Amino acid sequence: MKEHASNSKPTQRDIDRAETDLLINLSAITQRKLAEMVGCHESKISRTDWRFIAAVLCSFGMDSDISPISRAFHHALNALTNEKRPAVGSRLDA
């Protein structure tokens, strides 16, 4: 994680954006489902300070990892680069 860390303080705009992205992602599942996934009680999820989590992610430079738009571009790029390629040793003109 050290390679992602930034010595500069994240801006409020960055934190706001990361918090919004977190909340968008969290809205796709219920608190109960997230608690099951994480392995904690549902009340812990409801008491979580998502703004603090967003600030931590921004400080480590990981805020783009949670962005739905960043992930969409990443998936689209993977889909384009992972198209079926000829097998090694096969001939294209055969």
C-alpha cells in the first residue's frame, strides 16, 4: 500500500467524491448482506463512518479503486484487451 500513499492531504472534493462512490456501491446491497460478507453484526455496518473510510482511501490513493466510473472503464478495457486471440503457434492464414 505504501506505493499508493500520498504525503499530501486529500481535498474535500476528493473525499466527497470517494464517499459518494462508497455510498453508491453500498446501495447495491443491504446492510445485512454486507454484514454477512464482512462477517460482522449488522449494527456495526449502520454505525460505520463512511466519510472516514473515504478519507482513508483517498490518503492511500485508492479512491479510484471504489469509483463506479473507474471500475466501468477498467472492465471495458479488460473486455477489449481480453478478446479471443489466436492460440500460440496457430496460423492465421490456415
